[in-house]
Amino acid sequence: KIYRDISSGINAEYGVNEIKKSPYSNVKLTILGSRANLCINPSVTRLRSNVLMNERCLELRKSAPARKEADEEDTKKEKKKAKCGFYSSQKVRDFSSHVLSEVQDIEGLMEGAQEAATCPYYSTRAAVPAAQLVILPYNMILHSDQRKSLNVRLKDSVVIIDEAHNLIETINEIHSITINEKDCATTGRKLNIYLRRVSFAAQSRLTTYF
């Protein structure tokens, strides 16, 4: 299996176009990306941050009906719950086969997913085990937790890093966090409130005991 590590969606599109022109245009390929690039659910895509999009997607998945068959009363209750109409295990499995059927860029995958009313985000991930070539962003292969969640196994695989001069900066970003002055001040105030409450509770217990 070959993993091509990219720094941007533009690089992915260019790579796919070059593969189509090559003698390997029949390779089984899947492209991985964020929900911002691969989600077609309007209630998710309208959100402005990746964090909110991730949370909303997971929330909608958890709300999906657990049973295929339910009585009329349960069905009415389920309809009241918000759920993702594009996601189901069967839909994901079916569309993952379509993902590997021909070399497609993200635009092509999105169009196909819209026609099939299926989630391209999870379908492209489901295609990883059977894919011969996987195109994915830096962070998905450089972070061990990400690799585990995607079932990416690097042993006996070929890893191609596109624009490797950005590698060190990307690694630093993945394993770093930025805290501003406002966050520090807010944390300090909350800690002081907590300490006062703990101190008051301790004094009350001592007074009661004596």
C-alpha cells in the first residue's frame, strides 16, 4: 500500500489528475480529508469551525435509530430526533466500493455522494483497507491516534511525503497548543473560586466537629 502525505487539497487534486494520465489510472485510490472537505450534511457544513462540525457529526450519528424495525410509537419518537440521513453502515460500505471503482478527485467523490445520498467522509475511510493508494493530509499519518482510528498501518507500506520542507512545522503544530493571556486569566479566576469554596467547606466541617 502507498500513502501519499499532502499539505493541501490543491496537491491532492493535482496528484489525482496526474494519476489519471499515467499507466496506473486503474489503481484503487481513496482520498481522506476533514469533514469541512467531505461532508454533505447541511446542518454540519453550515458550521464555521472544524471542532463544531466534528461535534455535530458525532451527535447526529449517535441519534441514528438503533433498530431497523420498530413499532409505530417508537418510529414516531425516532422521527423527532435529529439524525444524519446520509449515514448508515450499509450505505458507507456500498459507496466505499464506488470510491475504489475509479480514480476520482474530491469534487467527483462529492458529486457521487450527493447522487447516492451517502456520506463521503466515512465512505472514503471505509475504503482504506482495500485501497492500493491513499492520499491523506499530514496530520492523519503523523499522529499515532489518527492512524489507529483510520486503520492506517505503515509496516511494509510506502510513504510519500509531498512538500517535505513543511514537515517539521506541521509536526510542531500537531503536538503543540497555544494559550493566550485571556485563557490564563479566566483559568486563574476559576481556580481562585474553587479554592475559596474548598476552603469554606473545610472550615465549615471543622467548626461542626468542634
